[in-house]
Amino acid sequence: MKKKSVLLASLLFAYSMFACAQESTILKEEKIYKSINGSGLKVLIFSSPEIAQNQNNPAIAFFHGGGWVFGSPEEFTGACEWYARKGFIAFSFQYRLSMQADGTYPDPDITPVESVKDARSALRWLRENAESLRIGPDKIVAGGQSAGGQLALSTALMENINENTDNLAISPVPDALVLYSSSVNTMEAWIDWILGARRDQIWAISPHHNLKKNMPPAIGFHGEDDCTVPIYVVRLFQDRMLELGNQYELIIYPGRKHYLGEGNATYSRLFDEEILERTDTFLTGLGYLEKNE
């Protein structure tokens, strides 16, 4: 009898371990979404075995930070896996950075303007390939951290900045925005420096100065002690968004700086589980996630 009990316990343990392993399985894929000047820009794609069988899944597209000079799409691996487990197909996009081949910066030929073009190309690529990607063309959330937040906003705002090879009949405007320590105003000396000879376009890439009515619903997370994007700049952005009648919720964290998840390696210091859970609440309210009973 004792042997049977031990065997049963072992089988139950093995089954539970198998079930947990199945639950945590994430499918990862890499594609080229854009070719420019002989180089391909990649996108990392995350899904689960269950949702990969369905059509019309919600999509979430992330753009990393790094001041349009540094960073990589791998920084959003943790967040992409989080949302793949929740029923999204998640994407993390590479875009052109203002760094030359020898590691020096800025690159005079690649500025935040090119980054904006790539972000808008990325959203068009998602919508154009929605069927093969198994996503709903009207269920696309765009998000980003720092400079990546500016790029997410640019997909909804920068109507006059487009790659000449893009199909302009396809809208790059997302259906919702999630912004983490986002750059919302590019009127900064260091951005002027990165733009170089094209500094006259600094207004054209500034979210604050291109705001309009009927923006996608948005949520922003910001540290009160952020020295990279000061909180007063974000409050002014919030004021203008609300004046225009847009849906924008700003959540401020006292004592936190630019990296909202400082010390959290899983999410590259960008945020933590509590912030992602609050993002989930926002997405649930829009119908992209099911309510927990």
C-alpha cells in the first residue's frame, strides 16, 4: 500500500511538472519586417502553442529605449513572454539607431527621423500581414520605453514622416498605446545633437507638438524622480491630451527614476510585475484581455 502511495505521489508530481512546462511554453520566431539600404530589420515574435492555432488574436508591439542610439529588441523579451502567456501575439521591433559601424555616434545619416520611419513601417507591416501573423488588424497595441515610447506615439502622430517604400494606404495607427517612461517632447539639446544637420525636424518628431484629437486610448507610467524625462514635461503632455479629449491615464510612482523596475532583471529594469498587471487592467478595459472572475 505504501509503495502504491509513493508511486501515485510520483505520478502526480510528474504530471504537475509536465503541466507547468506546457503552460510556460513560449514559441519564439524571428522575421525581417523591413529591408533598407541593403540591411534587414528584424522583429522578434512571441506566442503560445494555443493562440498560434487561432486567428484574429490581439497583438502588442514594443519598441525599446536607448535614446535612438542604443538598445535592442531583446530588452522586451520578458514583457513579450508575459503577454504571449495572456493570449497576445507579441512583437519586439528592431529599428535603425544613430550609431556608426565603428561604435561612434551619432550617425549623420541615421537620426530619430529614420527611427520614426521604421516604427511606422513596423505597424504597417503588422496590419498588412495580419492574416499570416494570425492577428486582428484592429487589435494592435503599440508600446515602448523612453525613446521607444516616442516611437510608439509616432505611429499615431507623425503623418508626414514615412518611408518612401511604404504603402501609405495602410494605416500605422495602433488601437491603443502603453508608454513606460516615455519621451513625449523632443525639444532637448541632446536630441538636437543627434539630429545634427536635420535639427530643423525636431518639431516634426515631438509627440507633444503634434498631438491631435481622436488619439488611440493610452496609459503612461512615469517615475516622479525621472531625470531623463522630467515629470513636469509628462504632466504638460497629459494636460494637452486631455484638453483635446483624448483618453490618457498617467500613473506616477514617487521615488522612482527613469528605469521603473530598477533591479528587476526579468524586465531589463524597464518595469516590474505590478506595472505589467496595471497595464493588464487597462487592456482588459479595452477588451483585449478577459476579466478574471
